[in-house]
Amino acid sequence: MRYILCIDQGTTSTKAFLLDEDGNLSNGTHVPFKQYYPQPGWVSHDAEEIYLSVLKAISMLLMEHPEAKGNIACMGITNQRETTVAFSLTGKPLDKAIVWQCRRTSDICRRPEIREQSRRITEITGLKIDPYFSATKMRWLIENNRDLKERCEAGEVLLSTIDGFLVYRLTGGKSYASDYSNCSRTMLFDIAKKEYDKVFLDLFGIPEKALAKPLESCADYGKIDLNEFTLKDSGFTDEEIEVLMSINGVKITGVLGDQPAALLGQNAINKGDSKTTYGTGSFTLMNLGTEPVFSKNGLLTSCAWSVNGVTSYALEGSIFQAGSVISWLKDELCFISTPSDCDPICNSIEDAGGVYLVPAFTGLGAPYWKPDARGILTGLTRGTGRAQIVRAGVESIAYQVTELVNLMTDDTGIKAGQMKVDGGVCASTFLMQLQSDLLGVTVTRALSDEMTAMGVGLCAGISAGIFDSVDQTSQFYKAGASYSPKMSAYEVSEKMEGYRSAVRATLLSGND
């Protein structure tokens, strides 16, 4: 049996899995890493910690599955997309990575010369001007690190999303590449031509030689080349080093950003197919086929995957706060002890009593793109208590997704017959039923929530010749629970209007 080593490098942890040639995904190993919040609205990662978490996850996985040692056919990497790191040719990061959630570059987004290019940015990159994307993060790193621009221009420093950084480190610096799905989240990439746009490189002052080479998702990203002595210096045990050295020479044959990877893993491979991943944030993607559609409603268009010269595109709505709302209820408000407390609390009352939460903890994403907006809780009365606020928090996730899906239908004229879902937050049956009710379609949860890993494994397997085509991978999708709508259209309309009123209060509050 041949195995595909699948790395899912996420926002709060790194996971590693094995996908076999029959399409079976193993249980994964999970390595969390530290989140840094140096100032309000700022979020950072230590990219060195991320790299070491990847190696740790691999070593744990291969020690748990000795049958795979020597039988790894290829590797796939899926990653948090817009997070940006500057690193030297030795591979060492020069500053903390700026995370996709970080709002520190809001002022850069307001600069007149950048605002003047807003229409062209959307037409070329499919994106909106927002701190979310990598270009302003790269600009911030250049402006806040001495001599960084000169060193980038001299070819001594590289600027990359996490996929390019991991490819560089895992190949011992012999390969430096990023796939189209990640490149198209930089705000520097022409998604039609599949190349960096010279005007935007000049606009943000980014030397092209500092950027990773754009490649198709299914491509040869180089061979793994780990150094035994470096691993020892990094604190790995002899046993861990032995299993890590066993993957030297394995080719990285697939790279995908996490959300398009989940789209592929969910078998959403035909035009109009949709999925929502409920993680730290929530991301709804619709497969657009091979022709991009540019939204008139504030949604984003990106490359999904590229195979054998054919690129598929996706329309996307990005919500910054989903699972993080549950974390807020637990960690800051102390209203729940574990996420599983939400369902019994939500079901203990008939409704939220008119209470709505707009969780703009780090600004509002699609379709508003208000980086400085702040969260708001409306409809409070003397009778409002813990249960109403918990329920309003959980409901806020479904309201945000519903708003995005309705806008996708308006942009494309396509109403999906079902919504495929994955992610840890899907464990809430209350949320999934509400989501089905609000959308008016069946919501189907994948049997496994690890669709990002599944998707990049399939991608790597296609490139390595283990799977014949994207179409062939459809046989590996396994559905889990499904939810059918029960709510009346009137009740749906009433609830959505209540949420939209709360959003208007947020936008009018003077915090945007």
C-alpha cells in the first residue's frame, strides 16, 4: 500500500494524516502552537514554531503508523492562506509572521495611492482592499524591519505565505514555490494570467524576486531534504529523527490553500457546488468552473485548483469569526465550560429573546470589508441572561453564512441544492439545523471533518499518478449526518432581518 503524507497547517495547530490509494484517510496527529497578540487587533505566529510543528506532527504520525515507513509515495501541503512571513535564505524567519486575522495594516489600506487602485485590484486579483490579504502584510514587514527592502531586492530575503515557506524549509532551500490558490490571496496576483501583476508589485513596493514561484496545485514542488544534525539541534529525539529522515527524497506533489482544499475534499468539483468550513473563521466557497465570476456584492474570486493546465475558480465569502465565537463564550465570558455545552443551552430556550450578536471582533469581512468595525450585542432586556447570549453567539455564525450564500446566488444565478459542511463547529447539531433552516436546503456534514487534508491528499495523489483525475476522486467522498429545513419562510425572513438590523447598528455605531 502506498500512502500520501498530508500536512494541514492551520491557524492554531498543525495536523498530519496518511491518505492511502483507496482514498482512506487515517486519524491525524495534532500539534498546537502559540498565538501571539502583541497589541489589540494584532495576531502573530512564530514561523519557526510552525515549521517545527510540521516536523513534530509528521514524526508522531509515522511512529503511530510504522506500516507507512518507506511507503510514502508523495506529500501534500494545505495551509492557512494569507499569513505572511519574511525569512532569510537560511530559512530562518526575520520577524513574527503576520496572521490572516491581523488588522495592523488597516492604515496601509487607507493610503490614497492604494485606494485609487481599488477597482483594478478587484478586476485583476478578485479581492477587496483589506488587511486580510498578504500584500499589505508584506508592505508592513518591509517598513518595520531595517534594511528589509534592500535585502529583498538583493535576493537575500524572501516574502511568502506559509506554503512557500514550508516548501522552502522542507526541501532544504532547493525549491521556493507557491500554488495559484495561495498566490491569488496575496492581492498581487493576476488570477486570469496566473502571474504577479507588475503594477501591484510597484504599488506595494514588493520585489518580485522575493516572492515564491507560482505553480499549479498539482505539480512538482521538490524533494524533501531534511538535515539530521539540524533536527538534533531542534530538540528531536533519535527515534523522531529516524522516522523524519525516512521521508527524505519524497516529492511534494500537491499544494493547496486550506479552503479550496476543503472544496476538493468535499467533492464540490462541479460548477455550482458549494461547501462551508466552520473553523476559527467560516469560509463558504462555490465552484465557478473554469471561468471566474467577479462579485458585485463584495465577495471574493480566487483560483481553486489547477490540474494539467486547467484552472478552476471559486467564489468565496470569508467570515472572520465562527469557532472563535464559541471560544469567546468559553474563555472571555466563561458562559460555557466546553463547546459541547452550547447545544443544551441553546435548546433550553425557545429563542434568543431578540438578542443578536454581530461578532466583529477583528472587523467585518465579506460582504462589508470594514476592518475597524467592532462587535455589538443588540436587543438586551432585563430578562436577557447567559442562555440568550450563548444562543445569539451560536446563531450569529449561521446568519453570517446565510447572508453570504444568498449573495452568491445573486452573483451567479445558481442556487445550490445542498450545502456540504465540515469543520469542528459542525459538531453543534443546533447550529447545523439552524443553518439548514435559514438556507432552505439540505446541509450535509462530511463523515470526516478533515476535508482540507483530504483535498490536498487527493491533489498530491493526482500529480503523483496515484489517482487518475479530479473526477475519479469523487468516489472517495463519504457523507455523514444531514439536516433538512423545517422553518417557515416567514420566520427565516424575520430572523435575517433582525440580524441585518444588528449589522446596521454596528456600521452606524461610529466604530467603523
